[in-house]
Amino acid sequence: MQELDHTKTIDLLNSIMECELAGVVRYTHYSLMVTGPYRIPIVDFFKAQATESLLHAQQVGEILTGIEGHPSLRISPIEETYKHSIKDILAESLVHEKKALELYKDLLETVSNASIYIEEFARNMIGQEEMHNLELKKMLRDFS
């Protein structure tokens, strides 16, 4: 096995944590803005996404502190588009999920063959993010 690049790993984990915390804010906001006949199931979806983003941020923070990193107190920038149709919100969510997926892929590349634990964590998170991407794409199909 190779040596873990602590600096790069810590930087990536902090970027992921900031992205996940932004997801908490983003999805909470979206859950409040949804209107229309499909409001209830979509609100429930966004609330679940917010809860999951918080869990992911906490998991990342535990790994960060485990490798002697310091968790960031920031969140990734969140652009407010003031577009709150269900289609717009879902499309913005897909952009966010794609960003998270890329960050986890970067983490996997960085830790591969250096930390089995973090490598497996990254693989699991990639799977979850891919699933979110697929779900959002399916939800957007009727709007095409």
C-alpha cells in the first residue's frame, strides 16, 4: 500500500463536508418552497435529503478528525435562483448531486491503495450519490 496523502485527503474531506452541509440548507429551503398538487411527497423527499446530507457531513467529519484534520465551519456557496418550480428545484438538485458525486470520486482516487477504510467509505458514498442522480433524473423525466 502507498502512503496516505493527508493534506490532500483532509482538503477533499473538508470540501465534501462543506458540500454536504450546503445540501442541508439547500434541501431544507427547497422543502419549504414546493407548492402544487405533488407538494407532500416532494417535501418529504427534500426533508429526507436534508437529513441524509447532515448524516453524510457528520460521517465525513468523523473521518476528518480521525486522521487529525480539522472540520470546516463553512458551507459551499449556494446560489439563490429564485426559481421555485418543481422542475427548477429538481434540476438544481441534480447539479448539486453531480458535484457531490465528483467530490467523492476525487476522494476515492486520492485514497485508493492508501486507506482501505476511507476507500470503502468513498465507494459507498459514490453508490449513494449515483442513486440520487438516477432518482432525480427519473423525477425530471415528466418535465422534459
